[in-house]
Amino acid sequence: MFLRRALPGFVCGLVCGTLIAGALGDLSLGLLIGAVLGTAYALALPRPIGGEGAAADRAMTAAAFGLPMWGAVNVILLPLFAGQTPQWTAEGMRGLFPALVGWLLFGFILGLLATGAVRLAERWFGATPVAPALKIPEVRTRVVILGGGFAGVTTAINLEKEFRADPTVAFTLVGETNALLFTPMLAEVAASSLEPTHISTPLRSSFRRTAVVRSQVCGIDFANRRVQLSGREETLRYDHLVLALGAVSRVPPGDGIAEHALEFKTLADAIRIRNHVIDAFDRADAERDEAKRRALLTFVVAGGGFSGTELVGGLNDFARGMLADYPNLPADELRIILVHSRDRILPELSASLADYALQRMRARGVSFELNARVSAASPGVVTLKRKEAKSAECEIATQTLVWTAGAAPSPLLQELAIERDKRGAVIVENTLSVKGNAGVWALGDCAVVPDAKTGKPCPPTAQFAIREARTLAGNIRAAIKGEPLKPFHFDSLGTLCVVGHHTACAEIKGFKFSGFFAWFLWRTLYLSKLAGLERKVRVVGDWTIELFFPRDIVQTIDLHPPPKKSTA
């Protein structure tokens, strides 16, 4: 059975290896890589291969893999082996364009030939037998997970692993969206560096046996173990309930901030910011009044944490790159302003790295208002209040205010009869169980999770949420089997923050990195964490295209739709 697939793939890989021999400059190396990739591709094909157009579809998918192979081999590895530096410059990339064409053709033809050859081999020798379906036992335990973010999705994935051989336990995940958003790359969507769908993975394709329900939770009956969903009469019964509801933007009420600020939390928020920036440039290009034009080209971001700093760095690159398409707009009228309430940005990083980030961003044209906060907003004006002079306020003429200064746990938690802290987050034991509620668990941004070793609350980051989910899945299994629960402990691996073009800051296990290497480390690590191989290929494709072409400025949302035509 192994040879039925491996041998056709090996032969097809040898044939297609001649296409990349020129790109590699060595026929033997090209044949070797082609044979290895061809064999691996054939073994990875689904069993059995069927459907009209399957060969063409898989050929396009294989062609897409040519992009990361070209980047890894021709851009990085071959120059390093030759004692040269990787070809990061636009001129160097253009010189490697023929090699890119060779890799794309290699992938396409390999996918076409290998799919057809494996299908032909299965037709001649018979397809791999499929095991008969077994009778599914009755479900005895139901686990319901509320939340489709990192915490909820990782919990479901690990529960499937824990109960792989036990079909009597059923899982249901309830989410308000149908996809998992990879939030670390959200700023790149707002800055038009990545396509929105490329950092979102469909929930239904992420699980093997977890049922996905797209709805909003409107109530929980702990006494009867029921979850009420919006717009549905029936309720979800549970034996174990996981609260992974995440957090929402915490915009202060009053003073006009909530009415005039753009939030930066969801994929829709990032798309809205991108289109708003493009719209502001279009309006400024047609504006003859200098004061109004400057206001349109002034972008204020409130909050100097990771989200705000990464967004400012990305928007600054995006906006200054757009000036080439708007020759009528003077560069000195463009202002990107970051407002932060402390004396330095990025309080999560060490002072030296935070200062490096500020200096690099300031050198690229970003302005900073430190020890200040946004106290009010109105149409065309943002009011700042500085700490050093409590009565001193200043106004900034702008049409854009983005709010990233803080988050709050899901408002649904306020309606539940459970213990919460001052922020509204659920207080849990170090085993992630909710106090006073058997069978109820909580983790991630909506929970206060104490570290079993230090006793201190864990930071509400994706890095910790993923590890909490692994512990929680094991504890649910232990609770069902009547075994002791495991307390949660995790030592942070470090933090990374990208602050602009080819520049980032990283602090990994006490070691500090900055500049280009930290930027490359940021992209490499987060790309490895992105769910799904297909999404990884798409993101690498976006990054590769950005090396050759400017960022896209097509406005995908019409912010000012034309009035309806009169039918009279």
C-alpha cells in the first residue's frame, strides 16, 4: 500500500525536478529535492482520490507551496551556503524571479502528475481499503465550550486528543464567528500587508469531532446545566462547561470617545481601519484647505501596549508608502501619533527595548504623546490631558482616533452568579475550575488564573491561554475519570513586538533581540503558530508579493455610498 503511492510520487518528482534544477543551479540537487518532495506529496494525498477537477485543484495547491520553497531555498539557504547574505532587497528579489517561476511550475506540474499517477495506480492495483464504520456508542458526557478564540479552540483540540478513543464524550463549541482569528497578525491586516481571510481559520475545518454552533450566548442556567443561545428556543445541555469568552475593547463611556473612536479588536475592526485610512487619503487629495487636509492626514492611536504600538508601526509604513500614489499630498502634513498614559511605551518589555522601539519609530516619522491620555473626542478633534499639569489640555485636529487602550472581560460574565474580580473576570482555582460550580471551568482573557508556583495571576495573553487550554483538557478528563486534577503552571517563553518595516523587539528567556533579526524571528515564530498549512502558505505568499510590489490601496468598503437615485 505504501509503494502504491510512494513510487508514483517518486517518479513524478524526478521528472519535475528538472524544472527546479535551473533554479538551484545543480541538476543532481534538483532531482534529489524533486524526488523527496514528490514522494512526500503523493503520501499526503487523501485516500481515495476522487471528484472531478481534483487533479487541477491539487496542482494549484502544490503550486502555492512553491512560494515558501523558493523563499527558503533561493532567498535564504543558497546564499548562506555560498557565504553571502540572504537576498532581502527588492533588487535581489527581482534577480531571483526566474527561480520563483521555476518553483511555481514545479509545484503545479508535480501536483498534476502525482495526483494522476496515484489515481492510476489505485485503479490498477486497487484503492487502499477503508475500515468499516463502527457503531457509535451512546453519548454519556457532554462538554460545551463557549468562545471561539485561542482558549476555546485549543481546549477543543486538546479534548479531542484526550478522548480520542472514547466516543461517549461529545464536544460542542459555541462561537460568535465561524473562524479563529490569529490576532498577533491583526495589525498587518490593518496596514494592508496581509489579506484578511489569510489570518482566519474556519472553525469547522479545525476539528475532527467537535460540533460547531455559531451563535451568541445570552444566558447560562448553572442549576439545570443549560446554555441559552440567542435566537434559539432549544438550549444546550452540558455536563462540563468551559468559559472561554475572551475580552472586548474597554472604551470609556462619555466624552464622545466611544462615539468617535475606531476599535481594534476584531477582523472587521482591522478592515475598517484600513479602509478608513485609504478614504482619508482620497478626501485629503481633493481638499484645498490646508488645515482640513492636515486633520485628514493626522491619525491618532490611543494605547502604547503591544496592540497600539504594532498598529502604529504598520500604519506608519502603510501611510508613508501611499504618498507615492498621492503626489499632491505633502509628506510633512502626514502625522501618525501614539498617545500613551505612561512615561514609556511597551511596558511589557524591558526599558532598553522599549526605548529602542520608540527611537526607531520616531526616526520613521511617528510622533509620541507620553504621560498623556485621550480625555475627550468630538468630530474632527481629540482632546489630550497630560499628567504633569493636571489642568493642562491640548487639542489635536484629526479625523481618525483608534482606541487600543485596554480590554474588559465579556459583558456576559456580569450576569452570571459566579465570583469575579474588579475587572469582571472569573476567579478560578489553579486547576482552572470555577469556585463553587462543579463542572464549570474558565480560562483565557475572561478568567483570573493563578499560577500554581507563584500564586500570581497569569497575564491574559494567547501564549498563556494555549497552555491553560492544554491543562484544562487534561483536568476535564481527570474529573470524568475520577482522578486528581493538575494545577496550572507555565513559565513565559518571552515577548515579541514588531514596530515597523524590518524592525522588531524580542525578549526570549532573558535574551534581548532587536532590529532585523528580531523581525525575522517574529515572522518565523508567529507563522509556525498560525493554524493550518494552507493559511501558512497564503501568508508567506502575501509577504513574498510585498517584496516586489507596493501594498494594495484598493478600498474594499465604500464608507460614503452614493445616495439612492430618485424613481420619480
